[in-house]
Amino acid sequence: MRKLNNLLVTGGMGFIGSNFIRVLLTMPSFVGRIINLDALTYAGNPASLSDIDKAFGNKRYFFERGSICDRAFIEEIFYKYAIDTVVHFAAESHVDRSILGPEAFIKTNVMGTFTLLDVARNAWRDTDGVLFHHISTDEVYGSLGKTGYFYENTPYDPRSPYSASKASSDHLVMAYHHTYGLPITLSNCSNNYGQYQFPEKFLPLMILNMIEGKPLPVYGDGKNIRDWLFVLDHVSAIWRILTQGRSGEKYNVGGENEWENIRLLNTLIGIVAKKAGLKRQAIEATITYVKDRPGHDRRYAIDCSKIKRELGWQQSVGFEEGLDQTVDWYLSRPDWIAQIRSGEYQNWITHNYTDR
């Protein structure tokens, strides 16, 4: 099992990154240090790790604010903390935003990943026990029909500026392994859900709009299909890859849990109505079908048999349980929600979402 000493986690104030940091620092088997690098753009929220900072700050947890495109700053962090592992979450990840403004996605997702890779390559020359792990998305594979699955060897076919930028970063990671021998692993995940997710995403946006009596926007006919993965199951998969994964390999991580958007929304309405004491029919009346977004992929479905077979990973949270936990979390966190929904992006998240 690979030993992890000094982890650089990029994008650690975001949804998956903050859950990853929280789990590792409360895990008895992990005794290393985490250096959280985040630019604190609109989706990064220090409140997501305020308790972790209080418990572990300047002992096993360190926060550095900055851009992954700032090469001099990245080099300084590598040498200051003797980084031996990179867990690369940082990315622009909202599909609609990528359609309206693709440049930021190319800069962060492509050039940022290149900068991290190149700094790691130079810092780790002739060094053993190092690893660069890159977190990516199932969207790089394109769109499926009614049947079939994405496999690790499925050809890439991105359909949006977001997915194209992630596909580019995936190729860079693999190229640095094959060209320079950089020890890497790569994972492509399906739709994550759970606590601390920014409310431009489908589930938190719908939950919050329901309790506030706002419209529930549904793209097209609502029959686009996504595979849903509980965020803590994703974190456990990343841990398996970091400690047991083979260098140069990629692993698909999925929930094996496909839902049409409209069917999921109707299920969610029932849960929220019961927990919040609202009338289901009143919520259903706010469902609003909106014009489909350009290039909207019809179906995603991941085959994750490789990580199960090779690393012994398994999902542990059923979807009903995960949805219950997610709804409970958002209903009990008004302060966190108010903080993250303030400012420049407040109007955006009321009217736009991604079923990423």
C-alpha cells in the first residue's frame, strides 16, 4: 500500500475536495499532512472546512490561496511542503458557464493542469513514492444511447467546452506519464451528490428552490439520464486509487444508479415535501420545462468493474439513503447556504443549473 505523507489537494474548498479533505483528516489510517490549494472562486467556500481548520490547522492541514496557473506559486508550495502526492480536483465544472464563457475553462482546466504536471515533473526528478492523481468526468466520453456503458477504453467524444477542456487535461496527464515517466493515476466519475455541493448543481438547486417556492427548471423533455454517485463513495474510491492503484492506469468510478432527470426530480419532491412539511402538489406545480441547452448529452452510464475487481472498491450508500442524507443536510444548513449564495452568482443559480 502506498504511503501518503504530504498531499497537495487542489480545489479543496470545493464540493468533492472538501469532502475528501474532511474524510482523510478524520481517518485513523491517514497520518500525513494536507495542503489545500484553492483560488476561492465563486464555488469555493472556506466555511466548508472551518471546523477542520480549527482542529488541524497549521498542524496537519494548511491552506494556500492561489491559482493553479501560477507556476512560481506552485513551485514554492512543492518545495515548502515537500509535496509527494497531488490530488487534482481544481476545475471549472459548470457546463452552461462553459457555453457562455469557454475561455476560463481552457485556462483553468487545460493550462492549470499543464502547470501542475510540469512543476511535478521537475520537482520529482529521480524521486520514488510520488503520485499525481487527476480527477476527471464521464462527460469526456460523450453521450450514450439507450444501452451501453462507458469503459476506461471508450473513445473520447466531448460535446461541450467543459468536457472538451477536461478531455484535454486527461490527455495531458497520460502524455506526461508516457513521455516523461511521471507516476500518475486518473479517475473518471459520474454525477456526484451529497453535502457541501454548490447550489448551481441539479440536486441542491432543486432542494433549495422547493423550500423557497421558486420554479424548478427542467431542460428539454426531462428524460436525460445521469448515473448518480454519493460523494463519500467517490472519496473512498479515490483513497483506494491513491494507496493501491497502478501507476499509469485510469479507473471509472460510478454509482451504477441511472435516473431520468424528471423521475429523479419527482422522487426528490416527495422527500422534500415530507421533511419540510410542504404540499407535494404545490411543489409539482412549479416544475418548469425550459429550452434544452446546446449539445446536451442524452445519457451517461459508467462501468466501474475495473476498480471493483482490481482495488476491491464498492459503493456503500444506497441512493434512497444518500438522498435522505442530502436533503437533511441542506435543510439544516441555512447559514452555509446563505453565505455561498450571496454575491455575484446569486441571480445565476436561481435560474440556471447543470445536471452534470
